[in-house]
Amino acid sequence: MIVHECVSFLLIEHDSVLLEKRSETRETDAGVINIPGGHIESGESQVQTLFREVNEELNVNPKSYKYLCSLYHPTSELQLIHYYVVDNWTGEISAQEAESVD
């Protein structure tokens, strides 16, 4: 069985966690509210993926982050998701890939 490695992140500010609503047209988890993240690309480290995904998803860059845990998540594929907490960043948050963020 192929395991697809991913990185997801909890963006935390003032005891609030950012969530995204995925587009209804997404192949995986369409319309679902969840935390953002994405697949690790060939040759990338977890931290490189974290920085790329935070920027691609929200148009901001992490300044402070911590590794939280790694968990298997079966969707249409088996994913091993590496979770990070991002508690400081530069830039203004805007939804880049999701339908909306709150």
C-alpha cells in the first residue's frame, strides 16, 4: 500500500485556530471544513512543505512553528500527515485555494 506523506498546520492566534472550507470541486474532502495542508513533493522536507503550503494556502509566511505529531489518515488514499502549529507569521491571511478561511 502506498503511503502519501502530507503536512497540515494549525494556525493559532489569540486561542483561535484557523479553519478552511474546501471548494466543492476538490477531488478530496470537497466542501469539508478542515485545517489546511498538502502533499510533500519529491525532494522536499516536512519543513519546506510547511512553508510552501502556508504560503500557497494563506499567502503568509511562518515565523514561529512547532512540530506537533504525525497521524495516518485514510481518505481516497492513505496519508501520513505531519501536523505543525504555526503561532506567528508575516503577511495578511487570505484564502488562496480554499473557498473561505475563518
